[in-house]
Amino acid sequence: MTGYVFAPPSPVALPVLGTDALFPVRRVFCVGRNYAAHAREMGADPQREAPFFFTKPADAVVAPGRDVPYPGATADLHHEVELVVALSDGGADIPPEQAGAYVFGWAVGVDLTRRDLQAEAKKAGRPWDAAKGFDCSAPVSAIRPIAELERPTGRIRLSVDGAPRQDADLSDMIWNPAEIIAEASKLWALRPGDLIFTGTPEGVGPIPRGGRVEAEIEGVGALSFTVR
């Protein structure tokens, strides 16, 4: 009889608003520089070039209601609030006009970033894994099913200790969610359980130890946590 050499880890899952069901997380994809003002903020050209992606491990996801430990190896932890797309179906080379059929729902996410490590990696031409994919680097809210909200529109914002930091509109995205799904499916065969962070607006900045983060996307939901 074949068995595991040790007990496999518990699955990572997010609550679904209005139900007792859980959404199992398979993979986490993230889009960089998808708002023009943020691209300029980071010293990049905001022209509508093809989106680029990076990833976080599924166990980097922090479910709502949990606080986040301040990570080691950094003195410059930054927040990046983002609309998150949760997929219930998958495939490769998905046409943008069909992408909506693959969406289970939407959530509020915060891409936590060790900005000092990212700057060092950029300067050396190295990968961003240590800057982006560390433990507890992806707090995500409960998921709002697409049956309740077909397409998110409106305000996206984040504050730290009550002070506004990021405040923009989803219409400012360079690539919309359907286009992002289509582009990602050219690089990976997407699957149910995949999450896609769709980029952050301008105003990213540091979170102090003990800082309280509050994020909200109009119609989608809210997310709050303390960095301890």
C-alpha cells in the first residue's frame, strides 16, 4: 500500500461571500504595472505593452480575519492593493471575449512586497521571488461570486493606520481582467482554483511594524489586517 512519507499540507482556501463554501487556491499569478500612474511611479513607461507576470506560492495567501507577520530580511515592506480574479474553469489560449465564462468571482488582495529586496534584484537583473513570493505575502478577502457582480467597476483604495495611501478607479487599468486572463492563458494552462492579482494603482508605500492596513474595492468587498 502506497502512502505519503508525511501528512500533506492542508489546502489553502478562501471563504465565498453568502455561502459556507470555500474556494480552494491552486496557483497565484500577479500582473505588474497595470495602472499607468503606478508604472510612472516605479520609473517605467506606461505604454500598452503586453502585460508581464510573476507568481506567488499558494500558501502565501492569507485568508481574511488573520493578521500578517512582518517578514524578515527587509526594512521596507510595501502595500499594493489589487483586484483579484478567482477562476472556476481553465484552459490555454482563451479568447478575451470568452474569458468571463472562466471567472468564479472577485476579491480584494494586497500584494505585499519587500521593496528593498526588489530594488536589489532589479539592479542585479535577478528574479523577484524573495521580494514577492515570501510567506504570508498575499492577504485576500472573501470572494464575491460573479453571479452577484458580473464586472467590478469603481473605486479601489487602501489606507495605513487611517491615512489614505492608494485611491484610484478600476477603469484606470491598462489591461482589463478579460484581457489579463487571455494573456496569462498564452503562458500557462489556467486551472480552477487559480487566482490572478490584476495590478495596483499609484500610491504604494511602506507599512510600519504594527501598521493597520484597510483596503476596499467598490462592490467587491473589504480587507483589513495588522502587520505584527
